[in-house]
Amino acid sequence: MNDWTGKSAADLGRGIASGEIDPVELCEQTLDAATRHPVFARIYARLTPERALSEAKAARNRALEGKRRSILDGVPISWKDLFDTAGVATEAGSALLAGRVPERDAEVLRVATEMGLVCLGKTHMSELAFSGLGLNPVTETSPCINDPEAVSGGSSSGAAASVAHGIAPAAIGSDTGGSVRIPAAWNDLVGLKTTSGQLSLEGTVPLAPRFDTVGPLTRTVEDAALLLAALEGRNAPAPQAAPLRGRRFALLETVALDDLRDTPAAGYDRALEALKSAGAELVPLKVPFLEDAMALSAVLYSSEAYGIWRDTIEAAPEKMFDQILERFRGGKDFSAPDYVAAWVELDRHRKRWLDETAEFDAVLCPTCPILPPTTARLLSDHAYYVRENLLTLRNTRIGNLMGLSALTLPTGIPSTGISLMCAPMQEETLLGLGRAAEATIGMVPAG
């Protein structure tokens, strides 16, 4: 029997196109691998085997008839459990939503299905998506691929784990402050944060809709590009790798390098050396106003999140993990004028950012300043949980606050990533740079 475990989504799609891979066999093998996996229950909230096999059979027929809808037609992927699935529970990692069964698919899932992608099932996540760690004692905590005692990163924790552990070729997650990029980095994957508004949020359980975005977690940049196209309803090839020689990259020094621990620093330096060797120009950049923008995070995030969830939460607060409950309730501390004023100020900072970075092809920084913490210590040490959670999301949140498109790539050192940030709606440019950077970093000898 053929073993397609570990192949990229693009390679699987090409195999289906050539007739070497049967979508039904691929689906059956992937479902079987998932159910047999020793930590399956910590990764998937639920599988959707009947739907998956039905969609795979339709993909097989289209392939035989020469009517494939996209490059990834017939490729199975997992979905974070905040994307509505018709007739199947969507609970967003929370006991508050236990038994919630939507009547129709989220818009991005509907579009992906139209493009031929096969829905494997729903993956575990941080409760209501409000943590970068991936710790969820209410449902399940997915393990990091590099340390089974550590968290996998959140809030798209199971999404990353499903790909890293070989029980999904790719996954769809969401990113509000880093929830695609953190688990991607900690599990040695590619993670794409799309620009706010690039993909529909209809039918997606919200956290903070002005920051919420949809994005893929994949093994390669090519896969991320192809999945983005499919989620947009486009059948388009991935952007070609953009030559790195002569490209100007800003190395963000403000905020992003504070408290950077040794291993993430080593991964970042390794990636930078690879880019420099390929002929890219690396220019240190200080952005003093970024500290003021970062200080707006509490009022912007917690006010919106608590405003959306207050009534549901306060009707049954005992159902929540206390750390997540505390974070939501932080939204009580701010008034409506505080929130409006913060957005006025942030919009001003966003314009300044674009002005000060316009001369660069992308802005670079370490994806996360720390390695994934262990589950045991996070559960036993409140102060440690709060500190590590804030540090985890700090660098990725820059991209959300500034309204950017952003991509994290593995550095070659386990559980560390390098982030590339481009202007809003510049995903194609970003992915072209990402493909070149991925190849260049991958050429550096291990160790």
C-alpha cells in the first residue's frame, strides 16, 4: 500500500492530477492514520469521516472526467473547531458552546469545498481562541511535535499538531494575535496570517472581529499559497520564488528583540545568515512609536472580546478555564470612549508604520521570543502562565496591530521561526519572498 504520509498538499494534488493517487484511498489512509495515532484525541475534537469520504469520491470522479476544480482538488485538510460545519458540532474549545451544531458551513469552508478540498474534521484549540499557548484543560491540550510535555501553541493548537504529527496534509486556523503563526513556529511549519478582510469570517466563531483573520498551517510555502487561493475560490498556481539578491529587509529591533531567549535567537540568526548569503540586504530598523501601539493591546483586544462574549460567559463562568476567564474579564476595565480613542490612535500608528517601512521588501523579526512551555508548569504557576502567554504573542501581535500580511517560516532549529511582514493585501508578494527564503534557509546545513 502506498504511504502518502508527510507529503505536501501540493505534491498530493499533483499525484491526483497524474492519476498516481486515488483521492478515496488518500482520504481513507489519512483518516486511518488519524484514528490510530497515539495522541489523536488530543489533536482532533472530532472527525467527519462520512463527509470526507463523500467529498473524496466526488473528487475521484472529477479527476477521472478531467474536471478537477483546483490544484488541491481531492486533498484532505483539517479545520480548527471555530469554523462552522453543517450538522457537526462547532464548539471553539469551550464548554460554553458544548452541543452547538450549526446549520451551514462557514463561508471559507463552503468555498474550499467548492474548490475540491476534503474536510477531515475539526481540531482542538485554545478556549474561544483567547490564548497563544494552546493550553486547554476544558477540552484537550495538543502536544508540540518537538516536546510531548509542552503545549503546541495557540490558539490553532490542534491544527498545527494535525499537520506536524502527519495526520493531515494541511490545516486551516485563525489568527487574531498570532494564533496561526505561533503554533506553526513551535511545530516547525509554515503559517500565513492573511490581511484582515482578505477572507470571509462569516460562520466563524469570533474573538475580536476587527483583528480576526483566517489562514493556513502547512509544510511548505507553496501549500500556503495554494490553500489561500482555494479559500478565495481561485484555481491559481503558487507565486514563483522571488530572487533575494538585492532585496532590502528591515530587521525590526523595537520590542521584537526584548527578552529574546537563546534558542529562538539562534534560529533567527541562522535564518538571517542564510538570507544575507543569498544576497539580501539586512537593515536594522527602530520604530519607537511601536511601543505606544503595543500598549493599546489590552483595551483593543479585551474590550472587543468581552463585549462579544460577556453575556454568554457571565451566564456560566464556572465552565471556563480560570486563566481564560480572567483574560476576558479584563475587558470590563475599559469604557467605550477608551476603545474608540484607542482605535483612532492605532490607525495613526498604522499609517506611520507603512510610511517608515515603505522602502523595504519586508520587515523581519523572530516569530516568538520563547520556546513552548510545559503543560505542567503552566497549570501550576499562575504568574508563569500570564508572563509566558504575553511573551508568546508579543511579536506576532505586531502584525495584527499594524494590519499587515505576515508569514512564519521554520529556521531549521526546532520550535523557532522567522517572520516576514508585508503591507496589507500583499499576500502574493509575501508568499513569493517566502518561497525564496524557505529554499535559502533550507539549504543551510543542520547544526
